[in-house]
Amino acid sequence: MTDVCESLQKLLPAIWLGMLIGVSFIATPVKFQAGSLSLPVALDVGRVTFHLFSRIEWIMAMLLIMALLAGGSPTRLKIVSCVLLSLILIEGIWLLPNLYARAHAIISGNTPAPSSHHILYAATELLKASTLLVLALPRSGNG
């Protein structure tokens, strides 16, 4: 059982990192370069995409936590995982709702006031990618 948990402790972050790169760093920027997509349509697609991806991230986080707890992982990995969980909490509770409200305002034809939420979201995505990379990398010794 420990071998399975240790494999999942590396595999889950690697899969999650791949999804994060695909959604946040490839598909989303490219969508805004498509000339046939209006800004409201691109924002609506993004809103739906990130809503679903957020749910998938919660599932991945719960699976990772279970693997870390069941596999007797080193404290360092548990701390990195807590950072990761904190980031998805920040996104889910504060950043995404604010970004959804901005997207809805633009889709409705309004112009919301400038905010730093998008830059903060990009920063959390970069931090998430970094923590997932740390978790996915091979470990030497006891962690």
C-alpha cells in the first residue's frame, strides 16, 4: 500500500501540473488570440472552463492529501501540499468569484473598474505550478 501511495504522491502532482499548464498557460491565452471570438464569448468560455477546472483541482487536492497521509510522506512534502491547498483556497474563495463577477459585468456590456485580481490569479497559478513541480520531482533519500 505504501508503494501505491508513494507513486500517487508523484503521479498526481505531475498530472495536475500538466492540466494546469494546458488550461492556464496554453488554452486560455490562445483563446484571446482567436479573432473570431468576441471578448464576451471568450470570457464566458473562460468562466466555464475555470469553474470546472477548479472542481477538478479540488478532487486532485483531496486525492493527493489522502496519498500523503496514507503513505507516511515527509513533513517537507506535507508543508508544500499545505501551500498548494492554501493557493486553491485563495482562488476558490476570493479570486475566482471576483474574476467571475468581472467577466459577468463585461459579458453584460458593463466596464468594471480596474483591479489587480487577474494579476494575482496569474501569480497564484505560477505558485501552484511551482509547488506541483516540487511535489512531482523525484526525491532522494527520505524526502
